Amino acid sequence: MLLTVDVGNTNITFGIFDNDELLGTFRMNTGVSRTSDEYGIMISDMIKIRGIDYKKVTDVIISSVVPATMHSLVNAFKKYFNTKPIIVGPGIKTGIRVTTANPSEVGADRIVDAVGAYEIYGGPIMVIDYGTATTYDLVREGGTFDVAITAPGIRICANALWHETAKLPEIEIECPKTILANDTVTSMQAGLVYGQIGQAEYIINKVKEETGLKNMKVVATGGLGGIIFEHTDLIEYYDKELTLKGMKLIFDKQKKKKK
């Protein structure tokens, strides 16, 4: 079995694959400092709770944008799973070419999403990841990744509202029935969600205009991506597990490379 590990700024998301089948996913908070033993025990217990024998995990691949977690996390897999993880980074075969001005600055999470989007849905394609930041990345036909746009994520915007204002409350992020809000909660929900929809539609159309890629497909991922997907016709697909699938595809390429 393969364990895919996506270390984001907010959460660490795990996916367990048996060949091509995703058996389950689980998460833990990134912002807590943990030892390798804590990681090892927590991860193995979370796998067992899902009725899976953690000892059947023979391979691990990690995509991380949080370097501070890596030492303890990698050692946890060496000690508790008896395996050395593959780390998505320089020298890893991905199947796409990053041709931005500074390829080394492109986060592993964006590369993984690009691989998943291109391999599963084909190019040219834009992948929008609704995570801590909202990212818009373009992969052209032929697998060239050369456009990367970054905006504040929905939760960052929400946190700014209720932490930087005296009277605005914390709210659930969901789309209200109408943009014609008439109370504080729906007012904030309308601004947050419809604002993100408007941002997505403008960026998608602007990228199509400036690249001439009128046939560009768009896929959204990330926990809150489903809300945006449901309220715009410019996003064709929503794939909540795109990042984990992208890591599985990259892992398969490393196995083929060794043969």
C-alpha cells in the first residue's frame, strides 16, 4: 500500500492507496510541533481506526510546503513504517516541465496539483486550489507549467474580517441563498463567497484572453473549492482528492523510472 502525505500550511492530509484505489483519507493540524514518535503513533493509529493494517503500508510519498515538519515526519516513517519516503522536489520525475521565471520557487503542492490535473483531465488546463492561499496554475498542452497566480485564501479573508473588526463575528463559510444580504452573517457570507466566485471568473477569463487558450479546461480542488464550483459555469470539474491523486501519479513515475 502507498501512503500519500500532503503537508500544507494549515493541515497535513493523508491518503491510503491500494494500487489505484483510494481507501481513505485523514488529516491532522500542521501548526502543532510533534516528535517523530508522536507522528508515528498518531498516523499508525489513524490508519488502524479505518480498519486498515498500517504494516501493509510499504511506500510513502510526501509533498510539503512546511520545511519545519519534515525532519520529525520523515523519521516517523523510517521508525514506524520501516520505509524512506519519496519527497516531491528537485530531481523527481513528474511528467510536466515547470518553465516559470524561477522554477525552484514553485511549491511542491502546486506541482502535484498540476500533475494530477494534466494527467487526469488533459491540457491545456487551469487548476485552482482553494487552500490557505487560492492558487491558479496553468498547464498547457505538452505538459508545460508556466503560469502561477496566487491570491489570499477564503479563510484568510474570513479571518481578516472577524479579527480586524470589532463587531463582525466568526461565521460558517457557505454560500447564502442570495447575494442580496440583509443581516450581518449573510452579508459576510455573500462578500466572501461571491467575491471568490467573481475573482475566479475574472482570472479564468483574463488568462484565456491573454493566452488565447479559449479551450482551456478548469478544475478546482481544496476543501472549499466545491462551494465555488457549484456556483460558476467556468469551472468544469471539482476534484477534492486531486493533490493525493497527483502524488500517486508521481510515485508511479518513480517506480517506472527504476525499472
